[in-house]
Amino acid sequence: MTIRTLTPIEARVLATLMEKARTVPDSYPLSLNALVSGCNQKTSRDPLMEVNEDEARAAIDSLKVQSLVFEGSSSRVPRFEHNFQRAAGVNEPQAVVMGLLMLRGPQTAAELRTNGERWYRFADSAAVEAVLLELQQRGEDGGQATVQKLPRAAGAREQRWIHLLCGEPDIQALMASAPATAEAEGLLARVTALENTLARLKADNAQLRSHVLNISEQLGIALPQTLDDALNAAHDNSPN
């Protein structure tokens, strides 16, 4: 089955159902209120949205027409569940990757693996890359195009992937936002390196102090506790 182009709200509703089915199965299927709350989360969402109940209900009705969403009939409160895997003809890892891309925007294989830990345990980033390539190959073989690999951003180590269920992406706009991401990655790497260096210096300092204290005890010499004490002692002993 070919999925027609989704609106951003339809993609958010569908992906939220896909997420909650895997991360909070005891609360799934979702009521309309829970679904709206999930769509509007301030974490694990890119972009952030403010979907109201009318918009969510309209998206559900549209998704139901494509058999992407079903409404449960076993509760007095209507509850909704997705049918993405069967409707799109994808397996579990492929569905996970698609859901994450719909929820969190363009991501690298490594980011998808990290962000999807509660959804599905990929062995490594290479396993995620393999799933992405499978989805890409389906489109090249005549099936529906579902993912696309973005050009490498300046300074970035990995290329990001994007889903195509909402139509062709604006590559220029996406690439315009990439340098900030690459710059942030570089800054984070430098900060991490500095933190590691500081931790090593602290460990070396503690070990050196321990050796000096041990030697001073053997020689019967009392050492000042701080550098200020040492400077004060040196000042007091200096000739006037």
C-alpha cells in the first residue's frame, strides 16, 4: 500500500501512537487526551507542537481512512492504536526508524540508535544504517520512497537521514540549520576532552599528594594543608 503524503500533524499523531505502543504498553491504546499530550511533549520531539483536540481528531480521521490508525471498541472512552507496520508493509526495525524520524526530525544512524533505546535494541549504529539502506533501496526498486540521506554538513562526522512521508524536504533549509549542529558537536567534543583532562589531573594530584604525605610522615615533617598555608609559611620564614 502506498501512503499518501501526510501533514505534519498526521505524522505527529501516527508517530506518537507508534512510540507509546512500545514505551508505555500498559497505557496503550491511547485516549484522545493522552494522544494530544503525547503529541505536545516538550521532550523527544522536533519540532515542538501545540496540537489541539480538534486537530488531533481530524488527523485520526484521515489516518483511519488509510488504515494507519484504528479506533478500539472495547472501552467507553475511544482509544486509538496505529497499524503502521501492516499498512506500510515494513518490519519492526524499519517501523522504529520511521517513527523516530517522524517524531524527532533528521538524525544520524548513531542518534537513531540512542534515541530508540526504549523502542528497540539495535546492536550498533551499523545495524541502524542497514535498516535505513533497506528502506532507501525499496524506494529505488519502485516502492514508496520513505527515507533520504541528507548531504554531509560541514564539520559533521555523519550524515543525517530524513523521512519522506510528509513529502519532499526542503534540503536548503535543513542544511542551513546543520552548521549550528556541527559547531555544537565540536564544542561538546572539546568540553568533554577538557573534562577528561581535568579529571586525570585531579587524579594525578591526589596520587601525588598521597605520596608526599606518606614521605612526610616517614620523615616526621608536618605539611601545610593548603597552598595558602604553604605560601604563608614561606612568607613568615623569609628574612625581613
